Amino acid sequence: MPTQAQLADEFGVERSVVRQALRVLQAESLLVTASKNSPATVAANAQSALPGLEAPPQPTMVALAPRIAAAFERADVEIDALCMTAVSLTLAMGEPLRLIHEGRLKPAKVRVRVLLPSRDIDLAFPAPAPASGTGSDTGSDTGSGARAERAVGGRLRRDWLAQRNAQGQVLRHNLLALRETHGTDVTVEFRALPFTPPVKLYLLGGDEALFAYYTLARRGEQIDEERVDVYDAQGVRQLLFAFEQGVGLRDTTFVEQSHLWFNSLWNTISQELTLSS
């Protein structure tokens, strides 16, 4: 590598900025000997040290289930989740619960916290998609087209709420059953967010974070015997990115900041959530 002075001159920055950048690369195991008096050297295993190369992102249901199962191998299981309906989390719990009932896993304590959108907000999605050429953010709602759109929006909201409540109830029931069947110390809590989350996040213990964007698409859906277009995301198919504390500075920082973000939402603007039928 060039010297720090050469790098500072090439990029037009202060020497302190160069030193900080080199320290980051050294923490990622990409550089060695990043000191003031000698130029840095590219690490012999720099290619393998690049984060994410060995674990490319996978669809949520492919990536989440094995990581949840691995989390249940610990004596104390801690899982935090932020999502739209908890359907992916509920499905991913199936394997570790089966292994517990078979006697192959024996966690002593399970604590699960889930953040879900509140029933009292206007969801950004799922939402009716306007007819081609009529999209507008002016708020105009006159005419039969607007009434039909409101009707579709109401049905989408009811379906989402029913799924949110049903999945949450199944998740809570399956986990709390471990108290009776295995004497496990189980805590399952839900809180409601005042916004539609654009991402889903799963925090496993204190050292792993799984993250995915809710990528929206226009698709057709059958509602009340009518085919309509809606904007929605298929959560179980969204690509899930994995970050692990200790793998490198990027991963460690992401995991730490994800915990801070989740706890800040949990302890401030979220409210108690009742999973009513």
C-alpha cells in the first residue's frame, strides 16, 4: 500500500482521515501493519476476510429457520423481531420446537419480543394500486373509482390485521406451551409500532442480526370476486442479510446498532399490543 502521506495527498484529505480508514480496514482483517511509520500491507487472506462472501443473502424462509434453530441450542434464548405479521418467525419456530419436544434441545429460558404495526395506523402497504395513469398523491377521493379503492383498502387492512393477530397468537401459544410440557421459563411480548416498517429485522441473542428490505411489487389479488391490483411485499421471499458480532467491524457495528434501534423503538414510541381475534 502507499504510505499515509501519499494516500492523504492522492485523495485530498487529512492524514487523520487516512489513519482512521486504515484502522477500519485493519479491523476487518483486510490490512496488516497499518501504523504511522510504515505503509500498510494487504492481508494474505484478505479475500476470505471480506464480509458476506461465504454467506450470500437468501430468501427469508431459507435463511431464518436454521438460524432460529441454532439460537435454540443455547440455554438462554433471546429473540427480538420487527416485522409486518410474524408469519416468517412463526414458521421458523417449527423446527426448534419439534427438536425440543423430541428432547434434542433443552433451553432453560426463552424470551421473545416482537414489534408489529399498530392496528390504528394507515398502512403504507399492502395498499390498492391505482389504475395506470391515475396515480396521484393529491388526496382526491371523488367518484366511484375512489370509493372502490377505499373498499379494497379496507379489505386489505382487515386481511392483514387478521393475519397479524393469528400469527402472533400461534407464536405465543406454541412458545408458552413449553412451560407446561418442559418447564421452560418463557416470556413472549408484543408491542405496536406507529408506522409501517420498511424492513424486517431479527436479533438472535446479542451477537446476530438478520435484516431484509420489504421490496414492494404490483400484483393482482382476488378480492370479493374481483381481480384488483395491489402494492405489497412477500415477506417470506425477501432476501435476508446476516450479520454476526465479531466477524468484522462492519458486522459488529451493525449488530450493536440494530439492538440499539430495536430497544429505542421498544422503550419509546411503541405501545402495548393486544392480539384480538
